Amino acid sequence: MNSIQIEIIGLLAAGFTTFAFVPQVFKIWKKRNAKGVSVSMYVIMLIGICIWLYYGFLIRSFAVITANIISGLLQLLIIILALINSKNE
């Protein structure tokens, strides 16, 4: 396998793991309810994503960088929505 094929596999895997958070974002957004969402878990996950992002820059991997930027933004959105909606409850 050449490096482009390997990067494509990385992008495919990154796409699935990154967009796994989208349903949670939509659920909180639609229902305006974050009951049952562990903010601390998402904060810890965000820290891990930031470290993965740094790693992606170190190894110059487009797949790792892209996935972690998008994942980080989704995590941040979940945290913000959960905090906003927990104040409304």
C-alpha cells in the first residue's frame, strides 16, 4: 500500500469516529435537554483530542489533523450545549 492509500484509510476511519458525535449534538440541540450527558467525560475527551491534534501536526497527517479539529469542535459544542441546557433545567 502506498502512503495515499494509507491516508485514505485513515480519513475513512476518522470520518466514522468523528461523526459519531453528531447524533449527540443533534439530540441536545433538538430536545434542549442534556440530561444524562457527562460533561466531565466530554472535557476529558476534548483534552485527548487536543493531544491527538498536536500528534497529527507532529507526524503531518492530514487525516489525524482534520479528524481532531472537527472532533474537537463537536466536543466543544456538546460541552457548551450541555452547560447551557443544564442551567435551563
